[in-house]
Amino acid sequence: MINAKIRASQDTYIEDVTFSASSGDILAITGGTNTSRNAILLSILGILPLERGCVSIDCEPVIKQTSAFYRQKTAFLPTNLDFGEEKVEDVLNYELNLKANKDMKYSREEITDELRQLAVPAEVLSKSFKALDKPVTQRIALAMAGLQRRKILILDNPTKYQDEDGTLSIMSYLCSSQMKEIAIVTATEDPAILSVCNKVVKLNN
Amino acid sequence: MTYYISLILILLFLGIPLFAAYHYKTGMHRHIISAFSKMLLRLGILSICTYYIIVWNNIFPAILFTILLIGYTAITILVKARLKMRTYIIPISAGAFISVAIVSACISPLFIIGNNNLNIGHLLPIFAIVASEIVEGLSKSLSMYYSGLRNHNQLYYYLLYNGASSSEALQYMKRQAIKKAFVPNILKTASLGVSVTPVIMWAMTMCSENAINAFLFQLVFTLGAMSGTIIATIVSIYVAHHYIVDDYGKIVITPTK
């Protein structure tokens, strides 16, 4: 992202945001408000257009016409994860059967292993999201995002609902060997997550 | 003449429930009168149109009447599903029109083969029955679909942000809508003959039609109604797609009136 100006809300603009991340990086966007940090993440995904500046992935600009293509190269963990009555395995199937994931093959073991890394038991697969609490839901969604093995992983407040153990499992997941080839961009205020980041972009309040 | 005698008798008989409503102070008088007036108006218009279409025996008034009937069906669905008239009249009319056309085309041979004195008027009941049968299922499924998109859209955005096209991200809602469209038809099918009267079968039997033919007619209409509802749901959702998602994939629906 170079010299970006983003309209985060009706009367809030974020200006002159510049950063880059390559594989193996864990970049944190911190400071500002939740809305402004979220706006930056949505701009990377091409969902929120920039007022000025540019976003590029692999040196190609992410604009309205190309954003859908680049979203197939990124995985995203949003903050709001109210999936209602949908079962975990159904949502997982929706996601893993997307055209963007058609070249990937997933075994049951891979899925349960990914969940286990985030301290989530395999039994949750048959449960509905409504029956799960927020910390578990957030870790499941992170595992689903990680399973897609995309080049870029974008996380919005990944520890917002976590207690100490949950945060530790997420930190360990982000630093695991499978993330070495992935660029991670996270919006966070959590000092624990900031401690594992090698790049930090601080927004003005 | 015998019809008028029956009508007078049933109107006298109607006095009992009206008296009961008055005696027990149910406060239902306005509702009863309103329902009765609506029924009279609709049946009156319907029977006048049918009368003239049979008398004229011309395809053009029949087509015009069918289009009006489908338009009325679409408006009823919009009102029941609490959707915005200007935005959704085209997708819902398209769904209703295509499903009525397909199902009616499948049912028509029963009339053509079974009735040598066929005229245009005989096709009208098919359109009318199929159109009225799809109202409940389609309105419930579309109501669920659009309120789901408005209030429970986090899974949509999750999938969209993870590389799904807007059409792919809507699949789960489409699945729910189709399930919802099936429900009234399954219930009706399962209780047909017990708590739901097989009107067509009994009416045909009363008109001295062979019981087996009457049963087959009922079967065809029941299955036709089910498939018509599902077809209408799929077509309406498909046509409405570009009204509900903008260029960035954001849901822009304003479904309530």
C-alpha cells in the first residue's frame, strides 16, 4: 500500500498510509480506531476503494476490476463471525469448495490437525456456530483461513475474544513453520500479537 | 337455479357464525366482512374474465388475462414477503411467469388429450391454480432469503472476502431459500386427503369424472405446484442478483417497503 488515503467512515479519513509485506512477514496495523484499521484491511481486499494512492499485490494494482481475482490469493479473518445456525463443517465445505480453492485437496486429518493447532477439538465440526462461544468460533475461522494456504493472510483483531490460552495458541499458530511462506497482515492492539510481528504500522489517533 | 338455492341456504347458515362472533364479542366482524368482500371481488372479476374468454374463444384475451393474473400473483408475493415493489417486481414476475409457463405446459396435455371440446377457456384454470399454488412457498422463501441477507450476512461477507464470487457467496442463502420453498409443499403433500382437501379430485368426482382420472389430475397439480414454487424461487433469485449486490460485492438490498 503506497501513500493511501482511505475514507474509513462518513467523516474519518486515514491519510498517507504506506507499508509493504512479503512472505514470512507478520505486519501489524495498530493505533487509530477499529474502524480505521478495518478500513485499511478492506482496502487491501479491494472492497473499499482508495481516495488516493494505490494497493498492489505482486506489483499489480488491486482495483475494482481486479479485486475479485486478488481476493483469491488472500485469506481473511473478519471480526464479526455470526454464522447463525450453520454447522462448522458446512461452512468449511462452502469455503473449501470455492472455485478459488479448486486446486487444493483437503483430508479430514489436515482439517482436524489445523484445528488442533489452535486448541479446537475436532468434535466442533458437527456443531452449529450458534452452539459455540466466540473465542472458539474465532479460532475455527482462523483455522479455516489458514487451511486455504493463500499467499497473504489478513486478520482483523485475531485475539479480540481470546483469553490468555487462546492468544498463546494463536501466537504459536502465526509463528508456525507453515506460515513461513505467507505474508500476514493483522489489525491489532494486542501487545501479545504485536510482540510476534516484525513490522508495525502505527496509525495516529 | 339450484346454485342460487344453495347460495341462499349457505348465506342463512352463515348467520350462525356471525351471531356467535357478535354474541361472544370476538371483535371479528370487520375481518369477516373484509375477507368476504375481498373474496367476492376476486372471484367476481375472475369469473367475469373467464366467462368472456370462453365466449370469445380467442387466444389474445386469454394471454392478456394470464399476464394480469401473474402480475397480481407477483404483487401478492411482494406484499407477503414485505419486499420493495419497485425493485423486486421484475424478478418476482419473471419467476412467477416462467414457473407458471413451464408447469402449465407440462399439465396442458391432460386437458388437450382428455377433452375433445377443448377451447381457450379450459387453459385458464391451469394458469390460475399454478399461480395461486406458488404464492405461499415463494413468498416465504423470498422473505427468508432477503431478510437473511439483510440481517445475517456475515457468512456472505466472510466467503466473499475469502475469494468467493458474489454468486458463490450467496449459495448458502439460496440453499436455505429453496429449502424454505419446499416446506409448505411437503406439508401440503403429506397431509393431502386428510387435513388438506384434494379440491381438484373431489370437484372432478362431483362432476361425474372417473375417480382414477380425478386422482391423476390431483397428483399432477400437486407435483406441479411443488416444482413451480422451486422454479419460481430459483428464477427470482437469479434475476434479482444484480439488484442486491454492487460492483464491490456489497449487499445493497432495501427489501422492506
